[in-house]
Amino acid sequence: MELNPQPSYKWKVEVCLVVPPGFQGLPQGTVAGSCAVVYIRSRLLLLIRLVSSQGARHSIVLPLLYNPTSNETQLVPTTRSMGKTYEAAARLVASCQERYKQQGSPGCTLFLTLRSVVMNLELVHDVAGRR
């Protein structure tokens, strides 16, 4: 998806190789510049930056956790408020996983979930006017 973006998708995908400055969605002690692709306890943690394809350059970083053994993908839970668009992404990821559990997954849920997010995630305005 990063190398071949589709014009019909609402977001473009960028895989973060390092933790971006100011990103607060990971556990305390994670510092900017540290590796953003990590294999922990049989799970793969990826930081995915989505850049809006709808005119203005808005972006959001999603910490996705993929378990290849169970073929499950989830957004890393956070205690900090990450904004309305992040919350919408979390709901979308959760609904994708629920659908794959009920219907059976036709493939890798990491790819399928990410594709669903870039096709369907709406940019949501926060109360303060941020996006």
C-alpha cells in the first residue's frame, strides 16, 4: 500500500521506521528516534503513519500490534487521549477484527485491517479544532 497507493483510498500509508517526535501512543519510556518496528513476545508492533489524501496534509500515527499465531491485529491500547480520528480508527480496527472472527479471515488480518482503515477512516474534527 505504501509503494502503490490507490487514488480511491482516503489515506496514504507510510511505515514509520523510528518513533516520530512527539508521538505519545506508546508506553512511557519510549523515546522519539527509537525503532518503530519491533517483534515482542511473538507479536509484531508497527507504527503506521496515515496521511490524508483529501487535500490538506493531515496525518495520524497508528500503533498496530499483529499476532501472526492467532492472525489478529489490534491498535495498541493507550491511556492518553489521542484525538477523535484516532478513536474512530480504533473502532474501525476493532470492528474489522470482530468481523474476521465471525466470518473467518480470508488472509492476513494486518493487511486486510489496514486496507479497510485507509479506505474508510473519516477525518474527525476534535473539539479544539485540531484534526
